[in-house]
Amino acid sequence: MLVSSRMTSNVITIAPDASIAEALAVTRANRIRHLPVVENGRLVGLVTDRDLRLALPPAWAAQHDELMAALNERRINEVMVTTPITTLPETPIEEAAKQLYTHRIGCLPVLDQGGNLVGILSETDLLRAFTELFGANTPSTRVEVQMPNRPGELARVVRLIGVENRVNISGMVVPPRVVGDDSVAIIHMELDNPHDIVHALRKRGYRVGTPSLETDPEVDVPLSDGYAADRTPSPRMLAEL
């Protein structure tokens, strides 16, 4: 999934010589929080609703000329960020998320190789993308499977679910090594009751929790020292067998 598939392409922009009052009107009319500043077709800055609010006098000045002067006389080029962090359409969505997190910003203007503004990626766009990656938009059941972090282990889990039990996986994410040296696959499956799948996975020696490993009463046992199938079964697993 790339930035190009999740960015907003019809970008609302503003000119650097526009007034704060104009910018506020644009953000409120369109219910947006970020305005790229464009001059002669080129991105020259970025202004946010927070920048606009901070540029105004305090509320107690509302009855005085000071507020009206600030609204109508101050220009966007006085308050905008002149070197905004940007990204490219072909950037992977997770790299864009890392940029937002690292720089603590709320959006990324998207520029093509020629430096032209072609979109904007916001926090909301990213949340929607990750919701889709996790399969949360599709009615599903969530399970977490702890497995040794080695080649082929995830394929075994997927085969057990999808091939042996003919259950469709609607979404899956595998964060790197979240339990010691083991990986945990977060899997959304298109079925109402995961009991049979959970039982089958535990028979193979995997630790499984639904909707989370935190709800699994088994003691956390690292799996990375041996094959999952060689793991000594817990009393509950023996009972299920």
C-alpha cells in the first residue's frame, strides 16, 4: 500500500498573500486542519488551524480593533511553516506513518518527482489505511498467534487456517518480535466462532489468544528454542487433545 492510494488528491490550498481571515474561512468551510500554501503552482509552505489560532490575539481582545486587524491584515506567509516535511506518491504507507510519528506532525504534502503538489496525506488517511490493513472493516474474528521468528513459520499458520480449514483471512499484521524472540501474528478471519481454528493451532503447539494473547490464560512460554510442534503441551492443550 503506497501513499498514492490513500492520499487526498483534490487538495485545497491557499496563497501566501491571503489573510488569516481567508484561511480560517477556508478551513472551517471545508472542515480541514491543514492548508498547503501554493504560489505559481509550487508548494511554498504549510499552515495549520493551530498556526492560525496562535496568530490571533487572545479572546478578550475580540471587542477591539486589534483582533480585526490581525484577521485581515496579517498574511499567511507570516505564520506558515516554510519548509514542511513532504513525501512522494510511491512512498510505502508505513514509511509515511513513521515520518508523521518522528516529526510529530499531522499531515504530509505529497509531491511528485518534479516537485509539484499532487496530494496530501493526513493522520485520518493513515488511520483509515491501517484499519484496512488489519481487516477491521470486514466482519471478522480476531486472534493472535505466537510463533517462533523463523522462515516458514507464518506460512505454516496461514496454511493451517486457509488451506486445511478453508477459512478466509481478511487481514493480517505481524509486528517484529513482540514476545521475546518470537513473533505474534494478528489475524482477522471471516468466521463467527474461532474455536476450531484456535484448537487446531494449539494442537500444533502455538500459543493462541482471541481476541488477544492477553486474554489467554496460558503462561507465556517462549517458542524460539524449538519447533512449535515440539513444544510440550500445557494441561489445557492435553485436555483439548
